[in-house]
Amino acid sequence: EIVMTQSPDTLSVSPGDRATLSCRASQSVSSNLAWYQQKPGQAPRLLIFGASTRATGVPARFSGSGSETEFTLTITSLQSEDFAVYFCLQYNNWRTFGQGTRLEI
Amino acid sequence: QVRLQESGPGLVKPSETLSLTCTVSGGSISPYYWSWLRQSPGKGLEWIGYVYHSGTTFYHSSLRSRVTISVDTSKNQFSLRLTSVSAADTAVYYCARETYDASDYLYFDSWGQGTLVTVSA
């Protein structure tokens, strides 16, 4: 099973800042990686698929990059509504998730 | 915009069967894949398995002996049954839709908000 490791576990930033979240795969997943945002009591929201393609309706301040084993989610000009948990999913070989990064003020 | 809503008992006794239903609104069950997942503090997010609108299923190897996922296209619903539950099955259970990307790989594009199921006597 492919193990996905996210870093850091928690990232403390201020509104207006830039946040960089990382996701590492234990073996290559090509570009078959997605990013999701999760807020308490809400359905996870798809942000990025195919490592770098923004989902419909996702603001341009969210961007994804990387391939094979190293991936990054970048959020520029952080808004108050962006403070949440973010997790990655590899779907190259079945499906496994990272443990999540909490983005806090 | 498609919406998914999980429903079912929040408390199940050990050794009994956990049963949940996901109702899909704002879209059709066809021609998608529909998954169940769960999230527990000890194990993080775990994919349980999927059902295709035709009824074809696939399950994660760790749960295959206890899981059944089925679909009812007439009701726009799909369901999860997990038998012989124990405390280790306590988790928030999510339903989700899968769709193909440009490389013909499936990923989750819509999720329900999740429902907590506690296994306890």
C-alpha cells in the first residue's frame, strides 16, 4: 500500500500570507494526486486533481504542483475561510490518504 | 450540483451489522462509481470500497470479508453493510462520488458530510 505523508502537521499563518503544504508518496503516483479541504461538520471539498488542475469553482489562489512522489499545495493571500484541514489523496494505486495538515491562524 | 447525504444508526452493538445509506440528489447515480470511506482518529481516512451504477463492486482487502456495498438506482441511493463490527469500526463514515480524470483514473469529486457511527454495548 502506498503511504502518503503530509507536512507539517500544523501550519500557523496569518491572513494575507502564503501557505505551502507538502505531500510525499512512498512510491511514484505519477500525477494521480488530489487535494481536499475539510472543515468541521462539512463535506470535504475537492480543490485540486491531477496534481495541478483546479476543480470547478476553486479560487485561483489555490494551486497544486509536483509529480511522482513530491507534491505541493500553495495557497496565496490567505483568506479567513481558508483556515481548515487539508489532505491529499493518491489515486494511482487504489486510494490512500495523507494524515492531513491543519492550517491555523 | 450533486449532493450526498449519509443516514443510518449512530450506535451499533459489537458483533452486530452496521448499515448506512447514501442518498444522492441533484444528479443521477448513473454513470458514476460510488464509494464509502471512513475516518477514525487511529487510522485516518480509509477507503472501504465502491459500487458502480451497474452493481459491480470492489472492496478494500482489509474489509472485504465483512463488507457489502449495493446500489438502488430507482431511489438514487447506495448502501453500506459492515458485519461483525467491533470498537475498531467506530468512525465517521462518508459516502463519495468518483469520476474519471483526463488519464482515466478515478478520484473523489463530491462527498457527503459524514455520519458518526459508534460501536458500543
